[in-house]
Amino acid sequence: MDKLKPAIKKYWNWRSASFGCDADKSIAIAQQWQRVVDGLVADVTGKRALDIGTGTGQLAIYLARAGFSVTAVDLSEKMITKAGEYAQTHHLDIDFQVQDAERLSFAENTFDVVVARNLLWTLPHPDRALTEWRRVMKPGGRLIVSDGLWYNTTWKRIHRLVLKTLMDYCLKRRCTGLRFFWTYASLQKKLPFYEGISLDGAVELLQAARFKTIQPHPASCFAIHPYGKTPGKRPAVFFLATATR
């Protein structure tokens, strides 16, 4: 395993306890994600799907509801546990596994659809990851990837971090911002897209990994911003794109 991964895994294991789901932002956000996913996979002929960096299992849930046989992976064991529990509450049978997004164990030509959301920014080798995702896709298979510019500028915003940490602790008795800072402060220079990734940056990665038919989908397909709204905080610049092998 990459020497950066234990620290990343440790953070997301801790974060799993409070990470939440789309419906925690609003039922409307969850419903619009389901509609968007349904539309993006409506014309796919096969029914095997892989959700990479599944977190609490959101995209895996949407794909299962769309009729796919879904496998979902994440580096964090506790995220996988939480995702499995969440899927059970929806009476969905999804195969959750602990795996590294940059080193998948699946055979070539396995999946008809591969999805990844909010993952590229925290990968040490996103180029390697996309090559790996393409490897496990069937010829003509569809990749759905979304991410955003997060404005993660750790060392430039220490004063904001201190204020946010105090507010989080006083209002919610949690220290997410501080824990994120201490984890990623030593990692940020080794993560190419730590501050987030733009659509143009993602397209360049997809082209380098030899994906075809790269198609951006306008954020306007979401009536509500996919990341929700946090008072006083600028929302990340969201993008969604599809590509084929």
C-alpha cells in the first residue's frame, strides 16, 4: 500500500461516524441524484456496476435501485461497514469490499458501469487510478465521475480553521475541521488535486487514461447544488462527466 494511504484511511475511518448521506443534506438532493444516475445509465446494456470510493454507499444505492448488480469499494473499513448497514435499511443487496481505488483486485473487462464521486482530490496517483478503472471496465463500458474544486487551502486559512473549530465544537461538539487539518497538512503537497479538481483537469486525466467519448454534464441538471449549502461557506465548484472505454 502507498505510504500515504494509512493516514488517509485512518482519517476516513474516524470521519465515517459523522459523514452522513445525501438525504442528510435534503431528501430533494438525494432524489435528484437518483434521477441523474437513472438518466446516465438508462441506455447501458449490461448490469454490473462498480462504485469506487463508495463512502456511505450513496451511488451504490442509486445504481442498485436502477437495476444493477453492484459492487462497491472503499479504503476505509468503517465506511464500508456503515455503507453496508445503510444498504440493509433500504433492503438492497450490494457487495461492499475494502479495496484501494488505485489497485483494484477485479479482472479486466468486468463492469459495465464504473462510478466515482468526490474521490479524485484525495488520491496520490489519480492518473494511475483512472487507468485501473478503465482496466476493469468492459469495452464500451461507461465511467461516471464527479468531483469539485474544494478550496482546500490548509495553510492559507489557519485563522478560519481556528474559528470553524471553535464553532463546530461549541455548537455540535465535534472537531472535524481540526482533524482534517492535522491529517491532510502533511499530505497536501503529495496529493495533486488536494485543493480540488476542475472539469478541465478531469478531462485531461481521462484523455491521458485513453477514455473515449468524454462528455461533461452541466451542473444545471441539478436544481439544488449537489453539495448542499453551508451558511457562510462558498460551495465547491461541482462537475459531472461521463466517458467510455
